[in-house]
Amino acid sequence: MSVLVLIECADGQVRKSSLETASYGAQVAQAMGTEAVGLVIGDVPVDELQLLGRQGMQKVYLCNNANLKDFVPGAFVKIIAQAAQTVNAQVIILANSNIGTAVGSRLAIRLGASLVTNAVALPEIDGNTFKVKKSVFSGKAFAEVVLTADLKIIAVKKNAVDIIEQEGTAEIATLNVDLAAADLIGAPQETIRATGEVLLTEADVVVSGGRGLRGPENWHLIEDLAKALGGATACSKPVADSGWRPHHEHVGQTGITISPNLYVAAGISGAIQHLGGVNSSKVIVVINKDPEAPFFKAADYGIVGDVAEVLPKLTEAAKALNR
Amino acid sequence: MKILVCISNVPDTTAKISFTPDNKAFNTAGVQFVINPYDEYALTRAIELKEAQGGTVTVINVGEADTEANIRKALAIGADNAIRVNAKPTDAFFVAQQIAHYAQEGAYDLILMGKESVDYNGFQVHGMVAEILGISAITPAVKLDVNGNTATLEREIEGGKEVISVVLPLVASCQQPMSEPRIPNMRGIMTARTKPLKVVEPVGAEAKTIFESYSLPEKKTGVKLIDPANAEELIRLLRNEAKVI
């Protein structure tokens, strides 16, 4: 019996979201009186993986070969299913990421599991039944979901659980899985990486701009503040729709949902669809020249003023902090 | 090319979210339902592919009779025919079993849907349908082209994009900028009335999860306003009071 955690890595390092899932998995294992085991697919240095002991992983399986540099859906599903069998997993923990959700749904069918995505809290465990709180209605509400199958799969929303830091070194073991040509269907031919940016979905600080910026020529005001705060940039739907910024930066109900520690919204009125994508952020700052902007109702801090005047002042003050 | 587009009936994105007094169900009173916005990206891309290359677009929805208004809207936008599986969608597993069953019956080349629904945010049905059918799924796709029997897609990953080619049949989940949703025109609305909408009964499948109760997030206690002339004060508060920078 064990809790299996899929650990996602990038450039040889464990992703922040996977430090969260590892911590979550360790706490589930502790509540069940069993052990937490990690699974890493790809090329990651052993000493980096041993560090997962700090998040409560007793053991980490590493599955690596030349075909697994990128995410290959079929191969990943096969490897996770085999690892689950090897460690006799009762629970599989994933990040609610593009990889986690892609494999979770297939695993649920293949292994006959109950699957909950977008989980925001540890499960309430009652015998063989788990109850998990998840985010629904695009961040506007929560649901308590009961998982009834013997095997449970939980995909944990990013920034929703704390990372545990404790003493410990994980034992590293190798997992060998035979992959056939059919397992490698869907492997990418080319990867286009966004470079030099803080990853929006994992950023602690996000600075976001809307139509109040008036035009793309003012976008640097957003970038400057984001840089000074070590954060990522994002935008509202009208900004993405008018082509100032790429769609992958559009946060909101029909874009992506984020939950950073700090969300700064500049020149965004706060339509309900936009709030849905950001309202699980821990602290929200709104800068808008219209004191009636609905976003102020959802904000912790606000400045009623012109973004073109306010943003440079904030950038300067943030830079001064770092000096 | 035969394309199946799965559409979900969801509350309008501007709807106020509330629940019944026992918190066991979504309060539908006064709420307008729309086609899930992510599914609309799938629908318009399917219609674009049909217009360019020929073929048919079938929409499928798992829902009770009240979803037919939105099914007709999909037909008005340009789908050729529709299937409604006459059942209340209880969870993703149940819905995926229905779609997979009718997808197999229709032998579709391409099965498209949104990456998630904006109500239950499951991200589940696409992968489940593909796994039941034993075919590939690419999720979330931001671009999709088909050439002969091969689809070329761009898949969004954390921090970038991947280019992937897969031989059909295939399931793909869609998100922006996949396509620009269309508003039905008068001619579309007229012809939609006579397009076939087949109502079928669900196949036996048990849900694997139970949505037991709902709650709303805690309300914010109120905004603390800072004088724009003294904007620097905000940075100090974020460091010393909120402790987030």
C-alpha cells in the first residue's frame, strides 16, 4: 500500500507545483499510515530527487530513457500505471497541470479509479472513501467530491497547498518500463519554449494589464513592475483578443486560472469572467482610475488613479526594496 | 471527414453563482445557460475544417431536454446534425461513457471538445473518451490542422508549446486561439430547425464520484485604498503587512 506522486520536472529541476503535490501526497500517506513514493519520468539528476525527502517522499522511482525527454501522453500513462502496480498504490497524486490532467483522465479509465481535479485541500478520509474539496465554477465556488472507487486519483490545484520543509533524503530506485512504438504516438516533433519569463501558472507574483493601459506601447509599464517584483505578466481578455498580448497570458474564465500570492491588476475593470480566473489569489491589488470599477470589491488593496502614473512609482519603490 | 463535437450546457459566464438552501445543488433560478465557451472553440474549428475540406459535423450533448436550445444554436452556427443523450450528466466518467459509446457507433475521424467546462472544471472527458476508445488524445490544443489522415496540432505546455502530428482518429481538447466563435445568422437559425436532432437513451454506466455539497469563497473584508500621490506606500504594505513580496 502506498501513495504515488507524479513529480514533474523541467530543465533537471523539480517544478514548484510538484513540491506542492509531493507535500500533499506525504500528508495523505501519513493520514493513511502508509508511505509516500514519488515517480519522476525523464532525465533528472539523482541528488535533485533525493531532496524530495524534505517534502516527505520516502522513495522516488526514476524512469528515464531517450524517448522521454518531452511529455509523451501514452508512454507517461503506461509508466504511471506500471509504477502504481509496482508500489501497490491506493492513491495517485498529480498536479492540476497540462500533464497531470492529460494523464489523470486516461489513468482513471485504465485503472478503474475515481478522479478529482482542481483539488484545493487534503482529503477527509473515512475508511475507503475520500472526500475532497475542489474549485468549481472557475474559481467562484467549491464542491466537496466523494471518491468511491478503491483507487483514487487527485489532481491538486497549483498554489493551493503549502510546501512542507523537513529533514529527510529520499531513496532513489530505477523503474524500467518497456515502451513500444505505439506508446510514443503524440510525442512532440518540436518544442517552442517561451524563454526568459517567469512561468505564469507557477508565479508567486503576477502583474496583469487591461484596456486601461490604452495601447501596447504602454505594456512595458506592466513588464517593468513584474520584473521589479520577480513576477510574471498576464492580461485581460480584451487585451489578448486585440492582439496586444498572446492568448496564453489571458487569465480569466475562458483563459487560464491562476492563484498567485499577489495579483496586481492594472487598468482591468474586473468583469465577473476575469475575477473567476484570479479570485483565489491570496492578495489582490487593483489600480484603476474608475473608483466604481467592480474589481475594487474583490481587492485587498486599491489605488484609484491613472495606471500610467501609478505603475512607474510602484516599480521604483519595488526596485528600492531590492537594493 | 466525420467530426464529432462534444458540447456541454453551462451557466452563462456572467451568471451569479449560488446554491440551493441545503447547498446540495447549483441554483439555476434566473440563470441563462450557454454552450461551454471552450466547446465553442472546438465547434467553430470543426465547422472551419468542414468548410475547407468537406465532411460532416455532428454535435453531441449529454443532458436533459432543456439543453436542446443550445444544441439548436450549435446547429445554427453550422453543425449538420446532433445527438442528445437523454440523461442528467452526473460526473465526467458517466458522460465519457456515453460519448465514447455513440462516438464508436458513428466511427468519427476527429472528436473535439473544450479543454474543460467552465462549471465543473474537470479537464477529464477528453482523456476518458480517448482511453475508452483506445485512441490518442491531445490536450490542450491551441491549433489544429488536418491533412489527409494526419492531424497537426499545437499543444500548450507550461512555459511553451509543442508541435505534434498524429494519425486519425483522434480526440483533441481546445482552447484559444483555436478559432473565433461565430454568432448564428438568420439563415442558420432557420435551417437549424429542420436539421436532425436525435435523442438517444444513455448506456449503463455508474458515476465514480459524487458531488456532495457546494460552498462559496469567503468574502473579502474590504479594500484598503492608498492615495495615488503616495503610491509607494502600497509596496511597503505588501512587504510589511500582507507579507507577499
